[in-house]
Amino acid sequence: QSALTQPASVSGSPGQSITISCTGTSSDVGDYSSVSWYQQHPGKAPKVMIYDVNNRPSGVSDRFSGSKSDNTASLTISGLQADDEAQYYCSSSTTSSTVVFGGGTKLTVL
Amino acid sequence: QVQLVQSGAEVKKPGASVKISCKASSYAFNKNGLTWVRQAPGQGLEWMGGISADHRDPNYAPRFQGRVTMTTDTSTRTAYMELRSLRSDDTAVYYCATQWRLNYFDPWGQGSLVTVSS
């Protein structure tokens, strides 16, 4: 199972919005409403920000939102803050009942 | 909410095995699955597999099949992941996480560094 495709890096200024894409295939992203997004700060464990494409766990800011169209999922962060600077990973379940992650996107807040 | 505390760092020689533990802080452990994810130095996340909420059916990623065993001890609320025939490219931080659905992991343990070196 190949990793999902994410841009290596994105950047934005405080207060702006950014979107990170995550492209898979009809065997993963395109087949399920089971895309998750994880935030990871350096040296820390990942933290789930979005699950099931567009659901936020309790405690996650509503500045984070998710969507999906065909084989591509997206994470949008609005009102960028300095603490949003981190690595972001998407993941999807697959038709083989496994999970595949994206390669990760480094978000820089300018 | 469940908190997961993992065992400490390990240094192993190529060909050896490692067994990492992941202890849950509450009885909610028995209601959810448990997954394992690893991260090589400077690299991304890689799903290794998981075990279902009834703690009976492990589901391994194909590339680890035959080399990994995931188990749980519900009496101590502890999960274990054993990886055998270690190679240098198995050097990574290994994370456990509560698995609410196949692809929803929350929370995560703090990670266990495994270094494979001769």
C-alpha cells in the first residue's frame, strides 16, 4: 500500500487560512469516509485533529476543518496561530482493512 | 480519558527481538482497540497494525506480517508489541494509541525509542 500524497510544506501568516491536501486512490481515500488528520510538534506524540473526514474530537479548535472530494482529502486551518506550526499527517483506512498515512506536511507560520 | 504509558528506550542488535509495553490508565482500555504506529528518525508515520476491542483479533500491516505479534493483558490493562528479526531500519520511535475506529487513534502513548545497532 503506497503512502498518501501530501505537499512537503505549506506556509501562511498569522490570521490567514491554509489548506493541506492528501491524495490517495479509490482503494483508500476515495472509498471511505474514514480520513483522519494528525498534528505533531517536534519531539511529541501525534494528536488527532480531524477524524471521519470532517469531525473534530472534543477540545480541538473549530479553526480546524476537513473535507473530501473523490480521492483527495483536505485539512483547512483558519486564523493561523504560531502554535499551529507543526507537522501534519493524513491517514485513511483501506479496502484491505489496513491504515495508510501520508508522508506529512510541515506547516510554517511566517 | 485513557492515558497510555509506554516502556522505555531499548537498544538491540540486528536479528534480536524487542517487546514494548503500553499500559492504560483506566478500564476504558477494555472497550476500545489498540494500534501501533512507528516513526523512523526524521521520517513520517507508519501503521504497523492493531488489535480489536475484544482483544482477540490482531490486524497487521502486510509488511510486518510474520515478524510482529500484538497482544493484550486485560487484567493489567497492558498491550504488548513484539517485533522480531530486527534490522537497522527498524530503528524508530514506536507509539501505541487507543483505536476508536480502524482509522481514529486517540490518545497516543509517549513513544518508545528502539535503536537497532551492532
